[in-house]
Amino acid sequence: MRIGHGYDAHRLAEGRALVLGGVSIPYGKGLTAHSDGDVVIHALCDALLGAAGLGDIGRYFPDSEAEFKDIDSRILLRKVVQLLNENDLAVANADIIIVADRPKLSPYFARMRENLAADMAIDVESVNIKASTTEGMGFTGRGEGIASHAIALLSSGSL
Ligand code: MG
């Protein structure tokens, strides 16, 4: 078994769609990034790549490449999982925290889990999503941005 950890944060801005875990959330602001800014998937990709000893998301999808401009991050996640499979690694489970004081995210957890489980080709029960606030402290508390932490476990070969 191999374990990996990932973290990502992006700045909130007006006029962008808020996409977390592949779910579009009505908020009036979204995360600015070269891609769709999905910090949940970016943190998860880094956890998966970290567990595999394969570096990080920027190595495979550099933000200098036009190819990845505004890209749906679920495409990146599926490519990462494909890379793991090519290295004889399978995803066992993942646990994700989203750090945001607003908006309220729990109504979207089920759809996020379904998306991520489908992209990783694992059971929904093997993907956990939760959210935490920081009680007004720091950039997440002030509503300047949203962060996410992820941890993932991989197993060698077929489970
Ligand atoms: Mg990112």
C-alpha cells in the first residue's frame, strides 16, 4: 500500500463558475486558475501522484500550456488514474477536505463523490468528502479563496 497527500488553493473572483469535485455550484464567484480551478480535484490528483511517487500535477499539466486552458479538471483526474494504472497501481480510497466558510457545500457532497468515484473507477463508499470552516480566520475565512486537502491510498496491482 502507498499513501499520498495533496493540497491546493485558488483565489475567488467574480464572473467565474465555481466548480468543486466536478460539480458546478451557484455562488456568483468562482476560482481563478488556468484550468477550471477545481481545487478538490487538484488536491486529489496531487495525493494520487504523490502516493505513486510520480511528482505533481504541474509536471503533467503545466499552466503554461494552452491545451489546459479552462480545462475540465475531471479530464486531468482521469489521466492521472490512467497513469497510475500504467504503473500497476490502483486507487484504494481517498479522503478530501474542502476549506471554505462559504458557500455551504454539504448539499453537493453526494454528487462530488459520484463524480470522483466514477473518474477513479472505484466505489462511491471509497471516496469521502467533507468541508471545514476557519471561523473567519485567514483567506478562506475572509472569502478570498477556497482550499482543499486530500489523502489517498493506492495498492499495487489489482485489488
Ligand atoms: Mg490548482
